[in-house]
Amino acid sequence: MSKTLLSTINSPADLRALNRDQLTKVAQELRSFIIDVVATKEGHLGASLGVVELTIALHYCFDTPQDLLVWDVGHQAYGHKILTGRRDSFETNRKLNGISGFPKRAESPYDTFGTGHSSTSISAALGMAISSQLKGNFDKQHVAVIGDASIASGMAFEGLNHAGVTKANLLIVLNDNAIGIDPSVGALKSYLTKAKIGQKPPNDNIIEALNFHYEGPVDGHDLPELLKAFEKLRSIKGPKLLHVITKKGKGLKQAEEDQVKYHAPGKFDKTTGEVLPKNNEGLPPKYQDVFGLTLLELAEQDESIVGITPAMPTGSSLKYMMQAFPDRAFDVGIAEQHAVTLAAGMATQGHKVFCAIYSTFLQRAYDQVIHDVALQNLPVIFCIDRAGLVGNDGATHHGVFDLAYLRCIPNLIIAAPADAIELRQLLYTATKNLQQPMAIRYPRGRGKILDWKADFKAIDIGKGRCLREGSELAVLSLGSISSHVSQSINAIGGKFSIAHYDLRFLKPLDQELLESVLEKFKNIITIEDGSIKGGFGDAVLEFAQVKNYQGRTYKMGIPDRFIEHGDTEELYNIAGISSEQIKEKIISILSQS
Ligand SMILES: Cc1ncc(C[n+]2csc(CCOP(=O)(O)OP(=O)(O)O)c2C)c(N)n1
């Protein structure tokens, strides 16, 4: 078989040595390469397929890595990784010790800025461009590639607003495919979809109104057109935007047709494109579905209930309520800050607002949680999905900080269900005369309970429970890591007498229960799947200190460093909170006693 062109490209310099006629072939090969690898190794698919030509044109026209290229979110950067020296390691994408699924500065000089969360690229590239100017370098190019869903986010607008009054040498490439993970939403989307290839948006061009030079829209799959546009833009100084229209999933029929499913389809047949059937029958439901379906049930009974998601209707399962009650469930786009304050606004008017946000993305709306919700003591219910370690998405996406960053906020109730039934009951509890804000955090993936549709029963706020009696040592756990603890204790068997308490609430802490535990036990371990600094363990220790506890205390949780990507079980091990490690810790403590 003849050598592929792709196999000769080890850096963009090799790409630039090709003549233009060869680039279409590179595009075909790059697309097939991505499909071949993602079909078996899994990962994000549609977004990278959509920017194959764009990626090639960018590295062909710009002098990367001297010119600086920033990918927004970064889930579309697979082609970029493959063309920048990571073709052979691409098989390790998102795996433990393999390359990251997102651009990462430590990984390559071509990854100029780490991403994972959206809408940062304009600010980052503008910062780079201003720095270049300050250093007297006026020729360096700074390019941000951003999708139509991400550019509608507040942070991106802040960047645009600033860039428009600078002379920074900044090019924004707007990759407009009319979809995020789910279809894009909002007025900006309606505006952008009026622009057709070769025909600017009609009337006042909002990009030009912000002092940008606007080019396009161009067909993002037409390589000669892209090259022409970049060559022109290279010599135009100041802020400029190229509007590129692409198709998410381009080149794989199924991915073009079902763009939501093929965002990250799991394993699929690379020839037919069909997703390999997963046998989910008989498996317990995902936590997100317990949330989405329970909320639907509650919303059917109570019309004051509303739901909000910032751009994750499918991922959060708010889609069930959106389908049934389109007027009462809102996808507000990638707008976490807006989502939280919108929830606060509705809560002032007596609605029971369930605001579903992934733990990692709630970080972006921290001030809104404090200033708009908690300070005014508004009974917004934060449904915090993907709490704990999330696996292959890695450091940018782990939901490990929420317990620590929420615990210091006055008025906020913080609950973490140990299982699907507790999640269901907490959601129900939140609909019963809640007088203050409440956060309910639950993990990615499936629980362990099949029969989760228990009759609704309110849970006493701030009350934990004893899962197992014992006398030598008490394990206090918060949230779904409780199942690891049970496994560990079961594995130890009858050798030691170990008690297990599920605290359920980080705030308010069950002081009565804790007091009885402190009185009874000489050894206490706290276990959480959140950061060891400032979370559940620290809350218990503070209480123990106040009570002048004289026994021994141990904390287990996510260590004070960023945890990279890998399978969740592997990461639990790295963090030191796998069932096996919990078991060893208990045995070592009790063996010394
Ligand atoms: C702050 C934040 N919120 C939510 C997400 C989840 N997310 C990942 S990709 C994506 C859609 C991005 O769409 P778009 O900007 O149009 O880029 P495309 O996928 O089309 O390349 C979303 C919502 C995120 N990464 N960051």
C-alpha cells in the first residue's frame, strides 16, 4: 500500500511543504484517521470532523507555533493534535497517561492555551495579542477558533467588547455549525443563521458594530476558499472575525444526521458508522436520568416547578421536562452565570426553580450563587451533576471542588445523596416549603439501585443515617462514595467492628449524630469524593475540635493536586479513595490500635 500523506506529516512544517492540491487528500486522510481511532477508543467525534478543513487551512496559512492558535473548549482539536506531532499517540487520547482530550500547554507547544470549559479563547488570544504588542511584535498572529454556541456566552462577549477597542492583532474564527452539544439557542443564533455563504448577515452587522473587520461567511469545507480568506486576513491589522459555516460530523453520514448522538458516540463501527449496541438492559439508571425523570414527575404534580440548564439538556436529562413542558424548562445556552441569576429572578416570583448544572461548570457562576441566590436567601435548587471524578474528560471537568467552594456560603443547604433513591427523595424534599437555597450533588454514571422509583418521602434536612453499627471505628461518608465504603467494610468481613454513617448533608451537619459518634468511637475516618481541603472531612474535624474530641481522626478525599484523565476507577485509585484503599486504611488504623 502506498504511504499516506498524513503519515508523512509530523508537524505543521511538513504540512506547509505540501502543495495546495494535496491538501484535499490530507483532509480525507485526516478525517478517516479520526474516525478509525475514535470508533474504538471513544471520545468527541462530531466537532473534530466538522473542522478538518479549517484545521488544515489554519496550520497551512499561519506559522504555528510562532503564530498562536487557541481552540475554544478544545473538544474539536483532534485534527490539530494529529497534525502537530501527536498522530502516533492519538490512540492514547483520554486514556490514563495518554494525551489529553483537550489542548494542554504541558503537552505541546502548539497547544497555546489549556481549555475544556468554553468561551475562554477570545480573552486568552486577546491577552496574547496585547502582550505581543507590548513586546513590540506587531507581526505575530493570534487566532481564536470559537463555536457559535460558545461565542454566545458572557465571557466571549466580554472579550469581544474589549478587543473591539484595541489594535490587537487578533483573528477570531467563528465556527458556525448551529449546534453545541444540543442545538444552539438564543437570539444570536437566529441572527447568525440569517447569514448564508457569500452573503453577510443583513443590516447592521453586529460584529462590525463592535469595530471588528468581518469576513465571510465562507464554506468551512472548501479548502481553497479558506486559504484565500486566511491569506487576506493575515495582512489586515487589528481585530477581525472570519465567519465560517461548517457541518458538525462532516464526512460520516450518521454523525451529520444525528449530531447530538455523535457528539461523543462511544464505540461505533467505523465502516457503517453505526454506534455499537450497548446492552443497558437490567442496569441501574444513570443519576442524571433519576434527576430528569423525577423532576418530570414532580413537575407534573406541581406547576410552580421550573427547570433551567445552561446548554446541557441531553447531558443533564432536563430534556425530559423540556419535551413535556417546553414553557417551563429552559435551555439558556452556555451561560452558567445567567442560568443562576435567571433562577434567582424566578425564585423571587415564587417559582420552584431547579437549576441543573455540572459541578465543574458551576464554578463559573460562583458569584451568582453567593450574591444573587444565597445572600437573598432565595430557595433555588441547584442540581449539581457530574460531582466527583468524571473520568476521561480529565482535570478540566472533574467535579471535585464544589463541596469546598459551597460550604463557606451562608444560607445554603448542601446535600449529597448516597444512592438513586436518596436523590429522588431529596428532589422531592426540595419541593416542600423550601425556605432557602439548596444544592444537591450527584455523580456521573449509574448508581447501584435498579428499583429506584420509591414512593416520595421527605427527608429531614440536616439528618444523616447509620448504615451499619459497629464499635471500633466509624466511617463517615458523604454522597455516592458510600458504596465504596460499604464494599470495603464487607471485604474486611467480621475481623473488626466497623460502623458506617451516611451524613447526607454537608450543611447543616447532623450535629446530634456526630456528637454521638464522637462519644462512642476512638477512631473516625471521613471519606468524600471532593477535595480534601475544605470539604466534608474538614467540616467534621472543625466540629470535633469544638467538641474537644480526643480520639484519632483521618480524612480521605481528593488530594490537593489536579487529577488527570483516565477511567474513573483508575482515577479513584490515583486519588487514593478506591474501595481497596479505604479497606487498607481501615485495617492499618485498627491494626495499630
Ligand atoms: C463553561 C462550559 N459550559 C458547558 C460546556 C459543555 N460543552 C462542551 S462543548 C459544548 C458545545 C460547544 O458548542 P460550540 O461552541 O458551538 O462548538 P462546536 O461543538 O460546534 O465546535 C458544551 C455546551 C463547557 N465545555 N464549558
